[in-house]
Amino acid sequence: MRRLSSNKASAEQLSKGPVVVVPPKHLMAPSGANEVAQAFEAARHEIEAAEIPGTPPTPPETMVTDKYAYAFDIDGVLIRGGRPIPEAIEAMKWLNGQNPYGVKVPYIFVTNGGGKTEKERCIQLSKQLEMEVSPGQFICGHTPMREMAERYKTVLVVGGEGEKCRHVAEGYGFKDVVTPGDIIKDNQDTTPFRKLTKEEYENSRARNFAKVEIEAIFVFADSRDWASDQQIILDLLMSKNGRLGTRSETFDEGPPVFFSHNDVVWSASHDLTRIGMGALRVSLEAMFKAVTGKNLETTAFGKPQIGTFQFATRLLQQWRKDTHGIDSPPDTVYFVGDTPESDIRGTNEYDQHSENNWYSILVKTGVFEAGTKPRFTPKATVDTVLDAVKHGIEREYRKALKASLDLPELAHAIEE
Ligand SMILES: [Mg+2]
């Protein structure tokens, strides 16, 4: 496993095999995060590989607990407006062994945020949290879209800065990726009030859309220009088989639309929440109804969808198998998030299906508004991510203590 400094690492370097990203300060102040970062990177490669090798290696000696794990939402929990939430760095130190119990706890990151590859997210978070992380620890809203590259050839990709999302989609294996810029370049009358900048015009690819059938639409990240993006999506939804310039008479011949998540609001630098991709989805559905009189069916990935939690479970299970020789996920996963509708709802619903326990913790550093009651009730509500980490570690300590005192009825009471 290679180690790359977050000051020098590029997404391209990270695609050349298992890598852990090291913060610049690491050599002076070891974060203790290396073992967990490496092990998840290895586990991720195993679950994404077609063939699993025959004899599993003997698990190495480790201080990292296999009983429980943490899964973190990023925006509003660890990061806000591009900067770490002050308690986040201390919280990660606790997990990496700097706590009164001398335990190390494994963790992954499950974000609905998009527009960057898992690798770019990893480089960024390593810098922000001043610790080692690996791309294998990241699950993004658009991670499941990777599996749709086999099914659809020509696709429209919407959202994000410049050409970023085209590159993410191509990295996922999509063969023919169209952007709204390509469409405006071909016919500038598509969007009466939007002209491409010189740079956008140069980056956009010239082609004749009268001859192209777009098979699916993927909203990878937040739209930077709602009006023109929605016009283009609506044109395709109302077309015959995704061919621009045509109109279906029944309005049910257009391509399907997929969103990488469904969060209506999110927590950015502004004091109040900002509208996000879920709002674009609502808006698009309402417009389709207004224009055609018909209902539009769309699909969203990310939290709270079950697929995201299933993927997280497979990753944690592979990690536990590799590091502890136990072929099942950790008994409890503490999920820390700030959005009741995605983080808390998803965790609670998944907890009802899963063989292990998923324990939802709401923090107040993100979309939470003081004095309101969240629509989905967390198992615990705390101020910051550091309190969330302490809550779980202390709860596990009490559970273990009771179990060792052989008082099953008390241990059970604490479970409640
Ligand atoms: Mg969040």
C-alpha cells in the first residue's frame, strides 16, 4: 500500500492501486489513523473485485475493536463551508486511540455530497482533518451510479463545477457522456437566457444532437444553473427516446432520471440552510406536471436509500473479516449525521432490516434548528461530533463492563 501526501496527491495517482493519503503534518504528529485507513482501502478493493482470492490471510494483531464502528456524514458533521467543525479533529483523535479507554474504533464516511470522485474527497478530507484517510473509506451519493454504466451508453450528466462530473462519470465507466454545455454549443437557442462562457464553449464537445439518443439522465451534483439545466432535462423527458428536438405525444417516451441523493436542504457557510438537489427534483417533477399534466417518476440514490447502507455493511463486513477473521459486520454501527430526512431516517429504517444494530446520532452543527423536533427521531441527539463519539464509546464501555460483571439483565437494560 502506497502513501501519498495530501499536498501532492492527485486523483489520477490514487487510481493506480491501493493508496492511503497522508496529511502534511503527519510525520511530526502521528494521527494513529493509518491502520484503519489501510484496512478499509484493502477491504474496498476486495468487495469491488470480481473474484475473491481463495485462502484468507491470517488477520494481523490489532488494537482496533471489531465490536462496533462509526459511519459519518461529512457536511454539517465534520465540515461546514469548507472548514472543519472545531470538535471534528478531536473526535477523530478519540477514535484513533486518544481516549481514556485505550480503544481504537474503525470508521467510514457516507456522504450525499457529490461532484467529486471518492479519491478527490479523500484528498480534501485528509487535509481538513489532518489525518490519514483512504478512498476506500468513502461512500458518495453517486457511488451506486457506477453500476449503471453497463446499462446505459449515451447519458446526460448534470451538475457540478465545469467538466468535473463528466470526468467522474467517465471514471465510473460511462462510455458516452453528454453535458448541458454540449447541447447549448450545438444549439444556443436551447437556453434563451444562458450563453456559454468562452471556457465553457471550448470545453463543450461539438456534435449533432439531431442524431443522438440520450438513454438516461444523471444528476451527479448540484446544478450551477437551474433554469437552463431544467430546460434541457425537460426537453429530454418530453422527447421521443431521448432525441432532442422531438416531442412525444404521450410524454412517456423520455429517458429515466436519476439523482445522486434527495436532500432538499443542506448546511453550507450561510447561517441558514441552502436548497439542494432534492429541491431540484421536486421542482422538476412539479414542472413536468405543469407542462404535460402527467406525473414524473424519478429515482434518487444516496441516504436514506437502503442501497447506500447495504454497501456500507458489505464494506464493514469485509473489513472485519480481513482484520479480525469474523465474517459478519460489527455488532453496532453508530451513524452520525445532521439531516433527519436522510441520515436519521436511513439509519433507523435500515436498523429494522439489518442483522446488526444501526444506532442513529443527530448532531446540532448542521441543518438542525434549535427548538424544533426532527421528523425522524434519532437514538441520541448531541451537540457536536465529539459528543457523538464519546456517547458511543462510553455506551460500549458500559455494555462491556456489565457483560463482564455477568449481569445480563443490567446489560440488557443499558441496551434499551
Ligand atoms: Mg450533512
